[in-house]
Amino acid sequence: MTDTATVKAALRAQRIETPSWAYGNSGTRFKVFAQEGVPRNAYEKVDDAATVHRFTGVAPSIALHIPWDRVDDYAELTKHAGDAGIRIGAINPNVFQEDDYRLGSVCNPDPIVRRKALDHLLECVEIGATTGSTILSLWFADGTNYPGQDSIRARQDRLAEALEATYAAMPGAMRMLLEYKLFEPSFYTMDVPDWGTSYAHCLQLGDRAQVLVDTGHHAPGTNIEFIVALMLRAGRLGGFHFNSRFYADDDLMVGAADPFQLFRIMHEIVQGGALDPAADVAFMLDQCHNIEPKIPAMIRSVLNVQEATAKALLVDSDALRAAQDSGDVLGANAALMDAFNTDVRPILAELREEMGIDPDPIAAYRRSGHHERLVAERQGGAQAGWGA
């Protein structure tokens, strides 16, 4: 049985990155619901991410989405983040929101459009170098809607060509994380639809290209923890975009739909030694909060990851291994269930007190009056949201 001190030490070292786009207005195809106090620019998004870190103690970086977070001076934005107590994390290019990308970006049949998309990827490499980011996070909406619309094989060739050029431009300390998605916005083929496609391209690129697992981007019933274990074994698990979904999208708070799945994923992380910061697995949130308040939703998401991690750390590995080796099916399952059914909130509350933060971050945020101050201060200007 893992002792409490060991669990706390691992949790204290855990880092969970929050995304800039989670702090702006967002919605569905049908409606974007504006909220009061939403950031109006990248600087205010950084401030909100710093607030989440202040109340949780484990969220010291913010992922940027370009051009949504484009600024005139990225060195200045980096300094602003440092002054706020956090740093710039992963850089996420956007090659899906312009009319030119109707038939794809780097996989588009038009070489002019492909060049435009590649130039943006290279721009994001430069932004990462300026901000000190070590992760270039790539997701492509590229795909087709109808059989015969384009050559499936040719699109893979175009994808490989763009990835190779981008990889070659990256500084030595930067990693490329290639995300996949089963469907949407393309409904016949997605050009990077699954972990296997991402993995195949990463193998061709080199050691600094790794698979990014978005927990919402799978068919119902997919065993995500199997993918995690497989990629860990292959040394190609670069990180996560944590979120949750009930049906086919991925914008709910992580752990909202299936907290047991999140626990199972974190169990594989712990068993594979990937919770150690030296393993360099990036734990990032990828969520858009459409109807819930932004900062509290992000705080709650961080807490959900912490709770799943704490439970995974409490698994009695010796008892589990003994049961597995002896073929004790029920005993092995019980070792997992005992940990999952443990209330870890007291351990986390103690840890937070030891870290000098409030043991109940949500309640502390509500008491702080921070939201009311944001509503009063952020008057005028255009709120940040999709495409801004």
C-alpha cells in the first residue's frame, strides 16, 4: 500500500496545463452564450490562468491558440505570464477556421493552400521559440465528406510532407504532439483519425514527435487506457488533452461523464512511471465552458484530475501484482476498486494546506470576490471567443 506521504509528494509535483480558449466565450453550432467578466485579449486570459494556478497550486502554465491569442510582442506576453506566476505552455496552431481550409489545410489538394497552412505551422514554431514553449500541439480538421472526394493516400503524403518540414524547423528542446480525432468536421475520412495514424507519422519523424491523446476523441466503448499503456510502452505518449463527453463532442469538464475512465487512465500512467516529471508526459486540459462560469469550471477540472490521480496512486501495487500473477481475477479487480472507492478529498485538503493554499479551492474562489471584480473591471472592448 502506498503511504500518504508518497501520494502527497507525487501530487505536489503534478502539473496540469490550462488552455487559453477555455477562458473565452464558446458554444455549439447553435449558440455562443456570452458571460460577464470574460477576457478581452491574451493578456487577460493569462491572468485568468494565473488565478486558477493560485487557487490550485498545480496549474503553472497556459496553452496558447494562434491566431486566437496573437499579440504584437510574444516576449512581452511571456514576461506578463512570468510576472503573474505562470509560464506559456503548448502552442496550438489553428488551420481550420479560414475559408481557404474548406477542403483541408496541409492535406488540401491546392498547393497554395498547403503552403499557407505550413507557413502558419512554422510561424507557431517561431512563437514557441520566443515564448520558451517546448510543445507544438497539432490538430488538423482535414478530411473528406464523400467517397472519391480526394485521394486518401495522396492526402497522407501531403500530411507527411508538412509534418516533416515543421519537425525540421523545431528547436532541439521542442516536441511535436500530434492529436487525432475519429470524426468531425469531416464525416467520411479524417486525415488523422486515430492513434495508429498519429503513431505512424511520429515514427517517421523522429523521437521528438509523439502522440497526443484527447480523451474525448474516440468511438464509444474505446478502451483509452489500452492506448495509453501501448503508447507508454512504445515511448510515444506525449501528453493528453483532458476533457469529457457523453456522445460525440469533447468540451465537458474532465471526469464529468466517466470518472472511472479517468481513474483507469491515471492508473496506467502511475503504473507506467509516467507521473514522474522526468517522463515528460504533458497533462493538458482542452475544454470550452459554454454555460458554466469559466474560472470555477477550470478549477473544478484541475481538482478532478488530482482526485483521479490520488486514487490511482493509492492502488496497492503489490496486492494487485500478486493477484494478477496467481490468476486471481476478482482479487485483482478488487485492488483497483478499493482505490477508486477511496475518498481522497481529505488527503488533497491536507496537501493544499501544506502548500499554503485553501483546502477547498472552489469555495475559496467564491469567497474571494474575484469574479465580481472581473465583471467590474472588464467593461468595454470585445470579449475573447471563438476566432478571437
